[in-house]
Amino acid sequence: MALDTKKYQQWDDGLVVRRMRQDEGLQVIQWFSSLATISCDLEVALSMCEEEADGFYVGEVNGKMVASVVEVAVAADVRYIGCVYVDERHRKLGFARRMITTARDIGDHRNDASIVALDTHPYLEVMYEKFDYKTVYKSADYQGTVSTGISLNRFGTDVRQVQMLSRAMFSADLL
């Protein structure tokens, strides 16, 4: 079946979950880059996967892409869910839950991984907790510009324009 027509789920309100096309990965990157720093990992992964590969999904309504989710195995017993996004006009309609549930169900049929991990940002923690995911750890990344006038004779750093990026890892044990 062609990549752009493989549908996994369809609901009465018009939401269709289907495979993500490679060119749609750029839209997902654009969505996320407005929220947080995102690398080109999604674009690379999509270009490397086979046309019939599962794991990369979009939600569409009336033929327009409004949501995304990625679910991939990262170890023998761990699956990762990321790139969960719903367009602002379609939030609070249960689309995120349906996207995640569909991805998890497909993943359940593909492999035996018993743990699902979600890498997230603080604004998504409440939503994941509603899905019964539990926080297993939190981390913080720092990015910024180091001052050119830094003195190597003193301890510490002299960093300007520093921004802290907080993330949490959520997990659900599926045993």
C-alpha cells in the first residue's frame, strides 16, 4: 500500500491517523522549532526508513495535517514516543491521546518492548500524567554564548545569554 494512503485509524469527528510522508517531517520540525530547539533527527530518520515502515504518524482532518507522533524501539525492552504535537485549533479534542494510543497499539503489534518512554518539556507534563505516565527523571540542558572576555585564572564560567531547557522523561510499564 502506498505510504500516503496507509490509514491506521479513523474517527467520526474526521481525525485520521496515517503514516507520515518524508516531506511532512519538515512540517513537524517547523512546529517543534517554534516551541523548543529541535535537531534534524526526524528528517534523517524519515529519509533512512523504508517506505512501508511504521513508527512515524500524522493526524489529519479534512486532508490537512494537524497532529504528529513518532514511536520507535530504542532498546530490546524500551520504545520511545516523541514529536507529539497537535495544532492549536485542534487541541482539547482528544487528538493527542488518540495519536499516542494508536502509535502504542501499532508498536505493541510490532515488538515486545514493555516500557514506553516519552521525552517531554514542562508544558506537556500534565497531559502525560493524565495518560497515566509517570516521571522517571528530569534533566536540564543549558545553551548560550560564552563571553570572549573569560578569565582562565578564576573558577566558574562567564556565560552570557544562557537559556535553560528543562525536560522530563515519562515512562509507562506495559507488563
